Amino acid sequence: LTDDQKLYVDRTIKSSNKLRQIIEDVLILVRAELNQIHLDPQAVILTSIENLIKPKNQKAKNKKHLILVENIDALEFKADKRLFEQILNRILNNAIKHSIENSTIEVKGSKIGNFYEFKIINIGDTISETALKKIFQPFYLDENIMNHSVGLGLGLSICDKLLKLHGTSLNIRNIDNGVQVAFYFPLMTTQ
């Protein structure tokens, strides 16, 4: 292939991969809405998330020189492990995208009553009150005219739907005088 042909083939492959991901995300969202996702709840003991992070997120984290700080109590909670990993990676992806370079992303896991609260906190742009009210609507984007939007507005919607299948939901709030954003959700402990 010529250099131009290689460029076109590469663009075609990247575009088809993006389209495949969009289709998969929409299908997950629709299946979750219709309660057609089979849960396989099992006892999960989490001591670290480092080995659960997808390579794509690791690469993005390293590119922005972000440090992952973990403060996870090794407690047993009940969840579909496959879906939990998907939720975790989608929230991390969002935190990485909106973190300022050379900052930290804090991951906490602790027992609160009968629940294991999982929390991810990033330093970066906070979310407007208007956006917080609409953020779980599929395809909602809080568009910034100068920086444009990244993504399609499905990641957090999918997380919330998958968590609702677990009997809980995703919560988001600005903290530390509008410098950080916290994503958190509780899961039932097995103890």
C-alpha cells in the first residue's frame, strides 16, 4: 500500500472500531433499560483496582501523568464482577478525561453500615448544576464550545443503569470548593 492508502485504511479501521463501540454501548443501555442483562452476583473482595484497569485507561492515565491513589478496605461485597469491572472502568475513563494533568485520582472503598461505598475522586473541571441534573440521560453532553465534547454521553448513563440492576445507583457531586468531582455508589456487603 502507498502511504496515502495506509492512512485511509488506518482511519477506516479506527472509525469502524469507534462505531462498533457505540453500537455495543447502545445495546448495553437498551438491555439494561429493559432489564435483559443477567446478573451473576457473587462475593467480591477488592484490595486494589490496579489489575482491573483496562489498558486503554492505563494509557490515558499515563499520558496525562496522573497518579492513582488507592485507599481500599478489603471488605467483601456482592456484585456481578464482570459488570462491576465495566462500571469501574467507565467511571475511571470519565475521571481521567476530566482530570487536570499531573494530578491524582483517588479511589476509596470503605464500609458504611451494611454497604461497601466505592468512591472515585478526580481533580479537574467540576460539573455544572444543570449538567448534574441531566448527566444520566443517554447522549447528554455538557458541551463546551471551545473544547468540544469528548464521547457521546453514554458512559455514566450505562454505569447508573448497571448499578440500578444491582439495587443501587451512581451519585456524583462537586467537592472541595469546586476543585474535585466525586463519583460514588454503595454495594451491599456480604457480612
